[in-house]
Amino acid sequence: MAHDADAGKASKHWLWLLLLPWIAMVWVPSYNRIEPTLWDFPFFYWYQLLWVLLSALITALVYQKTKNRNKADAGGSQGGAR
């Protein structure tokens, strides 16, 4: 039982990765410029589109690393409203 609690704490650390896309988008002065362009798209636009893809990858990674903890939490609660 104690081993399950340690695994849950370890998997919670993966949730901190979800802050990366948020910080990247909230800190607008870091990408509020035109250069460098990529295929004639200003940096302002392609940077944000890149973070859409990166956010999806980060979210998938965090989900994979934390889904076992979620199954353990749900499996422990028997009964309830149906």
C-alpha cells in the first residue's frame, strides 16, 4: 500500500510539465516580433502554432505517465451513485 502512495507522488511531478505551454504563451514579449520568418510566416504566428503541437505532445506524455495513478485512484472507490 505504501508503494502505491510513492508511485502516486512520483507521477504527480509529471504534471509540472503542463506549465511549459502556459508560460510560453503568457510571456508575450518573448515572441512579439516578426523575425525570424518561416516560409514567409512571421515569428509571432509560427511560434504559437509550434506550441499547439508541442502542447499536444506534452499533454500526451503527461497523460501516459500519470494514467496508472488515475486508475489506482478510481479502482479504490467501490460503490457510489450509479
